Amino acid sequence: MAKMFDMEPDALERFTWYMREQSALTVMFHARVAEQMGLSATDEKCLDLAMRADGPLTAGRIAELSGLSTGAVTGVIDRLERAGFVRRVRDPHDRRKVLVEVTPGDLEKFGAPFEKARDSMVEVLEQFDADELRVIERYLRLQTETFRRRVIDT
């Protein structure tokens, strides 16, 4: 494992610059997609969380995953429901709970920007061999876990 003293003197600055640039581009991409969908960036990201889940989520779980308050999540769900992207359903195992499930409807027409983003990722990943890809994946996994633990979950 590379230690800070094993890195080139300006390596951390370069990594930081590229991570910030990638983050800014990602935020702008999602803001543009959200605008096309008639949503706020926060609403679009909460919809994304719901879409990537294994099944319907409670409002509390969306709050946990997003870092938003449960009150803010209620507003997000209200707006997503009015826009036709989600619906509230009773939990079949506990009728007292309400789940939020994604409705397929109009989501398909917003897939094109994500396909372009995926294609650009594939174009870059094809430039690396399997060992390099494992290192990249490990870095992304560790960075994501550490960022969530130190920044999002605190």
C-alpha cells in the first residue's frame, strides 16, 4: 500500500484536483438530468437511490442513505410522487409501514444521458488491463466507504 511519503511530492494535489473536477462534472451532469426531468438535484438523487435499491424503501431508509432529515425526505417523496416517478405502498409484511417504490412510467425517456455516461466510462475502462481495473475498483470502493463513513454518516 502506498504511503504518503512514497508518493511523488505533488501527487496528493493532483489526485485532489482530479477528484474535485470529477465531482463537479458529476454534480453538473445530475443537475442537468434533474432539470430535464422537472426535478431538483436532490429529488433526482433520491430517485436514483430508490432505483438502485433491491426493492421498495421506507422514507427512513431514504433518509439514512441520503443524509437528509426524514422531514426533508417526506417533501422529496411528495414531489416525486406528484411527478409520477414513485408511489407509496403499504408494506405487505407490516401494514403500519409505508414503502416507496419506483414506478416505471416516464423514467425510460430519461435514460439517454445515463447511457452516454456509461459509454464514456466503458471507453476509458477499456484502456486498462484486468490487474489495473482491480486496483481502480479497490480505490473507488475504499474511497466511497471512507467518504460515506467520515463525511456523509457524521
